[in-house]
Amino acid sequence: MVDLLGQYDKIQEQVDSKILEVVKSGAYINGPEVHNFQKELENYLGVKNVIPCANGTDALQIAMMGLGLKPGDEVITVDFTFAATVEVIALLQLTPVLVDVEKDTFNMNIEALKKAITPKTKAIVPVHLFGQCANMEAILEVANKHNLFVIEDTAQAIGASYTFKNGTKKKAGTIGNVGTTSFFPSKNLGCYGDGGAIFTNDDELAHTLRGMVNHGMYKRYYHDVVGVNSRLDSIQAAILNLKLPHLDAYCDARRKAARYYNNAFKNEQNIVTPKMGNGCNFICDTCDCHVFHQYTIQVLNGKRNELHQHLLDNGIPNAIYYPVALHSQKAYSDSRYKEEDFKVTNELIDTVLSLPMHTELDNEQLDFITKTILDFIK
């Protein structure tokens, strides 16, 4: 599904040199590389504050802690996503409220969001799934109307942009009150271990979060807030700092592969290719609204599982993201949830299939993948 070694080969000398430099410096925790990466990522995103942390799940948890959410507060997020999003809500003894998604973009359904709001609702967590932003303009309108926090889960969409109706453009993760991301190795901007970050333009919130990631300390051994141990180590920061200047090129390579897939499948009625939200037609070369962390099709002939196995049999990696809806997971099942409220999610878990998507895909590989799929479908 990803070719991390192929990507590493192109920057191997720089990476090896930088890792050795960090090791020789002895500054493994909160060293200069971490602070340098923080500043470079702030510049790239156009956000006032980046708070590095240990992983994307921690980033979500710490963001919610920093906003002062209390046990019993309701937090709305989507049913069709990875469990980390709802996991942290439950860990903090908040009340997760799951809503359905749009069939075309896989992102939060706005009408479902509106129906889910109660007097106990305190926050919305839109997930920018598979690499494109949720409908943030509509989400912000709802949040402002009900005085709710917006926490963007940008684990799959770093580098993507969202364009408002007035032409204003912002990077994913910088639109709501706070945004979070993951630097898991397979992400568009990935390190060689675990890593994450939190983004915000709120200086007061940023100050709180900076203490929280480091045991609640601003001065060593003085604990001003309840915190956790969640720090991005210097080696991972150094790797991310080297890869950050390549991020736009990495995303362009993914979009190029996505265009190849789209063109190959355009006349196949049993395959639905990813649709673009935000009024994008995905024609222009400068499009940056989708960064294709995953390229996910919908297989409509009832043979998704057979195609999944056929590809594996032919040496083609592929994955089902996601095979079980969150409301159906044992850990998060709740009598409040009704199957009729998750019609789209229940359909998607039977039809979606994610194909190989990474920066090193070439036309020969893409040709083999698409022909293998089309020969099976037909």
C-alpha cells in the first residue's frame, strides 16, 4: 500500500546524516530539531502555533483536554473513520455522538450533524477522511450558531486546503478552534516511528497545550495543569523537518496517481471513483483540496470481497477502510444508535476498497493494478 523504502532512498544521505547528528548531540527530547520543525510547520500551514506531541491519538486527546471538556459533555464525530477519533472521547469520559457521512466524499453529513445537537453538545470533530477536508464552512456555521468547539482530525489530510465561498483558502487543521495530525510512517508526511502535532491560532489555548504535553510543566518540576507525557522526539522531528519541504511534491505525486486511476475507471459502471467536495472538479493541475492519503473506490456489483482477494492473489496490496462501523464496534456500541441513522456508513463498509497509493507509484504499476481490476470486474 505504501513504499516507504522507495521514498527513503531519495533522501537517504540527508536522513542518515541528520539522525547521526541528533544522536551525537545527545538532545533526544525537546531538542533544537523539535523546535525547528515546529517553526517550519507553522510557516507551512500559516498557523500561529504548532504543538508537537508523541502521536496523532495523543494530539486529539490533549486538544480536548485543553478545551476544558468535562465528563458527560457530548462530542459529535463521524461513524465512518478509524477508532482513534472516538477512542479519545471515551477515554476522557465524554459522550461520543456518531453521525453518518456523505456517500460521495466520505465526510461528515451536515444534516446528520444538525440533528445530533443537544443542550449537552460541546464540540464537533470533523474527520478529513482519506485526504480531503470536510465541509468546514457549513460545520463552522453550525458550531457558531450553537457555540461549539471545532476540533479538526487532520491525521489523513495534512497538506490539503479548503476554499471558502469568498475565495479564502486555509490549510486543513487550521480552520477550527484546534486541529490535530499524525506523523505515522504511512501518512503523507510521516516519520520513522510515531509522532503527532496540534495546531491552533489561539495563543492562550496553545500555552495550555504546551504545558499539557509535558506533564503540565512550564518550569521543570512545577506542574501548573494536569498533563501527560507526549513529546515528539528529536530524531523523528529531524526526519520530519527533512521531509516537510517535499510534502507538496509528495501530494502532487499522489494526485497524479489518482488521476490515472480515475481515467482508467471512468467508463466502468460498477466502480465509483472518489468524488471531490468543495466545488472542486479535480481537473486543474494546481488542485490542492485532496491529498489522497488513500484512494478509495466503491465496488457496486456485490463482489468487493472477491475483488479484494483477487488483487491479493495477484500480488497487489489493497485494504478495506473500514470493515466495521464504529457504532457496531463492541467497545463503542450504544443503545442510542439506530441502524437507520447510518445508512450510508452501512453501505460503505460493504463496498469500499482502497488501492495502492503512495509517492513512488509509476505508470507500469498503475497499469497493472487497473487492468487487473477491470479484467475482474468485466
